[in-house]
Amino acid sequence: MRITTILTRLRVALTLAVLITVPYESFAQLPFESREIKLQGSAAGSLSIVAPSTVTTPYTITLPNAVGSTGSLLYSNTTTGGLTWTGAPGGTGYSLRWNGTAIEWVDPAGADNPNWSLTGNALGATGVLGSSTNQGISIITNNLERMSITGSGVIGINDGTNAGATTNIGKDGNTVNLLGTSNLTGATNINTSTGTFATNIGTGTTAGTVTIGRTGGTITTVGTLGHTGDVNMTGDLDVTGNVNLVGTTRELQMNGAAGSIGNVLVSKGTGATPEWQSINSAIGIRSVALVTTAAGATSHTVTGLTTLTATDAILVTLEGSTSVTATVTSRTPGTGFTVTFSGAYSGKFSYMVLAAQ
């Protein structure tokens, strides 16, 4: 016990002697240079900071002057010249990014995030999705391509791999519904491939007006054109197949009129609209009638023919007589004509006035 006390007092004396002999200025020159600094804890274990042997240029690591918040990260900040804590961690699913000055937590669906979120982005301006190089993109479901855009801008929608120069929408067995206003500029081809696919336009019970072509344009149909409603055309319709009006109430109209019973549609020549006319007017018959003469008459005058002209042909036929003949001996345009018999005639005769062709 006495030896231990003597040794302790000797250690203290030597320590004081060293402190007394070291000048005060020596402490001002700290820290001491060392390749390795090891901090020993009160319990087992230690923390070591070791300078790599490959470092040839000295550098300084400056710790932040405060303790960071829970979950913060320590990173090198060249602006401050030392280590800096990140801000408080963001919400669940947030990610880190460098904003040019510091590291920050970013909401993946936030307006200022350049990445696309699976839950949607709150965009503050128009977003850009795609490639910045001459490479196409594909949109898939169930590991199958559903939509593709090639590097040259060709679009394919549900048509499988699209490597051609045509924009394809849909494929055999699929339905493509276009709702709202659809404007197609350029040549529009519908069902040009082989097969018996139907083309239905405006077939809904509440469908609005269907307009095909334009004023002065041409509509060409090859094969059968089936339609259950009205077809109003202001241009030409060229049909190389049959035109069938199906049903008991279907009308062929011209300028909204179906004509009268027995009328025929007569061409009025190039640049003129056809019109409905009676069959007599269509073939040039101005008037037809059966006339009864007085007993023993030698002539008979027909009046009331307002359409009679000086060049019209007048045909007269006696009913039941074989010995007497009838001749048109005079006419008054716009009024009528006179028939003279070769002898006394009692009976009827028919006449027909034909327009000169």
C-alpha cells in the first residue's frame, strides 16, 4: 500500500513537471497532425478516423455547427466549404435530389419534380413524356405492347409492333370508338382491306347529321351502299353498284319532293336540276282526250289547249268508223284545233298532241 501511494505521487509530480516545462504557445498550435485518430468510448469499441495513404493534397473536413434533425443526412457542401445537414426528411416516398445548391427532399408527385409519378403529377406547366433522341417508346400492359410511337413519329394503337410508316388504330377483332368531334384531313380510307367488315356511320337512334363530302365534291361508292335514314347530297354521288330503296315508306326525293303518283324524274340537261314530271310531259304528250261529236257532224273544234304550239303534232283517231276519215284543217296556238271529216260522222274520236322534238 505504501509503495502504491509513492508511485501515484511520483506520476503526478512528473505530469506537473511536463506541463510546467511546455510553453503555453504550444497548445495554441493544436491540432496535432496524425495519420489516425482513434476515439475510445467508455465501453468496449472505438471510432477511428484514418487519412488514406493515397491522399497527397491536404484537405479539411468541417463539421456542422449544430446537430441535425432526426433522419437528416450529412453531405459535402462546396458552397459552405464543409459538411452540411439536409433539411428535415419529406413524407413517405420522397426522394433526394441536388437542386444546384444543396440536396433536398422532393415529393415525386410535386409540381416542380422532373420525374413522373405513378400516382400522377401536380404539373405547374406542360409536362414532357418521351425520348429526347431518335428512339421510339412503347406503352405496355400485361407485358404486351398496346401503343407505340416510333422515332419518326409514327403512332400505333393496339396494333402490335408498329414498324411501318402508317398510323394504325386497332386491329382485327377490336372495336375503336371515336366520340365527339373527329376531324380527318387528307385521304380517309375506310375498310379498304379484304374482308366483309361493315362501315357504320351515324347508325345510332339519336345520331345527329352525317355529312360526307363537300359542296361540289364527289362521293364514290363501290359495291352496295346501305342506309336506313335520309341521304342529302349537295355534290356528286357516283355508284358502280346497286342503289336499293328498301322499305315501303322510302322515297326518292329531288329537292325535298317525291313527285306525284306516276311521275318520272326527267333530266333538264347539264348544270340543271332534274325534276319530277308526268309520264305524258316526259315523253312530250301535251294533251290526250276522247271527244264525242254531234250527230252527222262534218267537223269538230277542240278548245282549251293552252299549251298547243304551231309546231306540235296532232294525231286524230275515229272510234268505230271505217268509211269516214278525219283531218286537222286548222289550229290556233294556245287555244285549240279543228278536225274536218270526209263525210257526216256521228260518234267519238281521240286525239293526242305531241310536242315537237
